[in-house]
Amino acid sequence: MKSISLTILITLILLISFSAIKKYIDWNVLKPSKNERKIQLKEKARLLKECFDLENKNKRTLRKSIEIIEFCIEEYGYKR
């Protein structure tokens, strides 16, 4: 009877340990991918901001501004 309860206890400890290790590994694998995504978004935002040339927006016509925005989005922005 003692050996059965000891076996059950060891099995439970092993299962809990393996699940904790698995969660830790999954968390560490997902963490860098989230950081990479943030870095990519920041870089894309920087490129778009440079492309839009917001400092000189008052010197352009509305049509020219729309053309620049369309070009920037096609070039650096939305990609499938």
C-alpha cells in the first residue's frame, strides 16, 4: 500500500514538473517572437513616417499628399 501511494506521489510530481517545464519553454519561445514583431512594427512606422514627409505637408496640395501616401503604403506599408 505504501509503495502504491509513493508511486502515485512520484508520478504526480513528475507530471507537474513536466508541465511547468513545458510552459516555461513555450513562454520563452513566444517571448522573442513578440519582441521581433514589435521591432518590425516600429521599423515600419519609422519608414512610413519618413516617407510621408510630415514636416513639409503644408507646402503640398491635397492631391500630391494623397499620391505620396498611396506610394508609401504600397512601397512600405500593407503587404499580404
